[in-house]
Amino acid sequence: MKIFHDSTSFLLYLVILAELFVHSSSRPTPCPYSVFEPMIHQLDKIITSSKKLHGLPEAELVTFMDIEHKLDSLPVIKHTAAHLNSLKVNESLSQLYVYVESFRLHTKWLKTTQENVSVPFQAAEGASTHLEQLSNLTKKFLEKIGEQVPQTASPSLPVVSTAFESLRFSVEISDRLQVFCHWSKRILRQLQRRSPCSKH
Ligand SMILES: *[C@@H]1O[C@H](CO)[C@@H](O)[C@H](O)[C@H]1NC(C)=O
Ligand SMILES: *[C@@H]1O[C@H](CO)[C@@H](O)[C@H](O)[C@H]1NC(C)=O
Ligand SMILES: *[C@@H]1O[C@H](CO)[C@@H](O)[C@H](O)[C@H]1NC(C)=O
């Protein structure tokens, strides 16, 4: 055939053919962004568990509203609406991974303190399992897009000896974890909307 002047054109031809084949095949091509939906699903489960971390009804929570901030190691989520428009997938997901790991370690610690002081720990256990699943999904996504998975450090957390102390920490974690989950859902939805492969 005359059109192939050299082997490069021929290779190019093959590549285009291969691409055409991939795009026209009926099976959807796997998209790394397809993991965002299961991630959001985990966030919903974490929200459900985090509301139950302290076992207090809404009315009694008011008593704890103005407790001083005690867990300095909890991530501080800085967010603005403007930030949403300038998100970069690689940076947002790396940041998400660091936060998820931090919350995972805090809820794992909370579960141990609750066990120690003999208060129910099932919600903390559930939250930490879902945080682990979310962490795993985030890590796999980062690996798939060729992004380095950030190193995370273990927070140094206090020893808790009374049920009251444990309760205060659980209220604080519950509060911060819910804010984090809602914010993360917004970020993932925003990135999902911009995903190159979500609208097929
Ligand atoms: C993330 O990706 C953008 C391009 O999309 C690049 O400019 C930026 O340097 C990357 N950031 C990191 C931390 O790798
Ligand atoms: C997360 O990944 C680790 C390592 O691959 C695995 O051992 C663990 O079971 C996973 N956790 C969950 C909750 O899926
Ligand atoms: C739980 O109790 C054990 C044994 O008393 C203690 O070593 C550990 O530090 C306690 N953990 C927390 C998180 O308070």
C-alpha cells in the first residue's frame, strides 16, 4: 500500500486502528475515575457510623458543643468554594489519602479507648473499617494514575482512663469526621463531573 511511506506511518496506522477498536467495542473501557462512586459510598457509610460514635442523642450533644479543641493531631480541613474550581486530581486525592489515614488511626485509637473504659465501640470499629476501605481505594487510584502514595505518620494520642474523657474525644472525632466526609464528597463529585470518561 502506497500510503505507508515508512514503518512509522504503519505503526501509527496500527495504533489508530487499535484505538478505534477499543472505542467501538461494546465493553466499556475501565476508567480510573470509576472508583469515585465506591469511594462516595464508603463516605456515606462513614457518616452513618460517625453519627453514632458517642451514642448521645442530639439534645445532649449541646452540652458538648463548646468543649475545647483537644485532639491537635486531627486534620484541619481548610476549604473554600473557590478551591473547588481549581482542584487537581493528583493533589486532591493525595491530600484525601493523608486525611483518611489520619481519621482511620484516630477512630482505631478511639475504639481501643472505648474498649478500655467499657463503653460501646461498634460504631468506632465500623468507621475505622470503612475508613480503611476508603484508604485502600484511594491508594489504588493513586497507583493507577502513577501518583506517589504519600507517607503518613502515626499521630501521638493520649491514654484515656475514664468513660467521660472517652466520650469527649468521641464527640470531637464525630464532629470533625462528619465535616471531613461531607467535604470529601463534594470534592469527589466535582472531580467526577470533570472526569473525561464519566459521560459515555
Ligand atoms: C499534578 O498534576 C498537574 C498537571 O495535571 C501538575 O502540574 C502538578 O505538578 C501535579 N502535582 C503533583 C503534586 O504531582
Ligand atoms: C486494605 O488493604 C490491605 C492491604 O492490601 C488489606 O490487608 C486489608 O484487608 C484491606 N482492608 C479492607 C478493609 O479492605
Ligand atoms: C488501653 O488499656 C491498655 C491497658 O491498660 C493501655 O496500655 C493502653 O494505653 C490503653 N489505650 C488507650 C488508647 O487508652
